[in-house]
Amino acid sequence: MPRRTEEAGNLWLAKALWEAGAVRFGDFTVGRSTVHSPVYVNVRRIISRPRVLKRVGRVVAREVEAELGLLRTRIHPFELVAGVPFGGLHAATSYSLTTNTPMIYVHPRGANHRPYAIEGHYEPDQHVLIIDDLITSGGSVLETAEVLKEEGLQVRDVMVLIDRGEGATQRLRRAGFNLSSLLTLEVMLNYYLSTRRIDENIHKKCCDYILSKRQEAAS
């Protein structure tokens, strides 16, 4: 049986995030470089929706398997997954439990500036897929990748649930990494408009903002 129209293209996740109250509109500072954003997505709210979190693991597994089967794949074979703290840890854990893939993560640098530490077991030269919940500029992913590489691990690919579309793909590509996502923020906004969850004014304001940030990142 074909999937319902609203679930095509992973729009089930856009719907789930809306129902979880994870999508807000106003004036927000997101990450380190996104200021006065008219839209904010808090993907971490799905931790209170275990069915959604389980489905995230299954769908990421499906997407990764599909990519690995392509001739020109954006994801290469790997032995470990690494969640980016903190939101990425939930998605990575769900994927790890779904596929029995060992997981590690880079412990965030503390207030006392202690050195980064990798939690979990790993061996030098193992290949790692980085998983995060949402990507804006890509700074947190690049920090994680750098620590993993310093410890002798091989990193080429990144999978995120939501790409805000503000130039992270290009930034990661310049650094030698491939980025894949389940959804983009623009696709989510189009869905919310088509289902009358938002009006045309909000949709245009958000899309114009995303385009301006993308152009800024490309310049």
C-alpha cells in the first residue's frame, strides 16, 4: 500500500515535530551564527515521543541502506556511528539500537576546558558515520569530526534529520565531508503552508531568511 501523501518524502517527521510543539515562529538566535531567525525547530522534543524516536532510527537505517546501495553514494561503509551532543545523541542511539551498530560520541568540552574525550569503544582506522538532529552552519559537526580524526578514526559522511539549508552542505563539502538529510527546513515550511498550519506571510518570511543565509554562506 502506498504511503499517505503527507508522509511522502519523510513529511511524517515534519508532522510529528509540529505535533510535538517543536516548531516555533518569532525571533530566535540559533547556533552560533543564525540570529533573528523567524523559525526555530527543537528536534530534541521528540525524546518525549518514543514512537517517533523509534521511527527515526528505522527511517535513518532505511535511508543509509538506500544510499549504500547507490553507485554514486553519499554515504560510505562504516563500523561506528557518532552522535553529536546533545540532540544528535538521541537520533544516533535510536539508529544504533535499530541496526546494532556500535555508537560513540565526543564528550563536550567542559567549563574548565578539559580536553575532549570520546565515550565508547573504538579502534584506530574504523570508519564513522556522524549523526545529528539538525544542522545550521555545520560548526558542531565539524568540531566532532575533527576530534574523531585526531583519534585516528576515519570520517567522511554526515546524516542529519533536518537541514536548515543555510549553507552547511557547501561548508562540509569544502572540508571533505558529505551531508545527507531526511528533510530540509524549506520542505517542512512548504508542507506547513500546504496543510494550512502557517500562512503565506510566515512562509515567505522564513523562506526569504533561509535564502539570505544561504547566499551569505556562499559569498
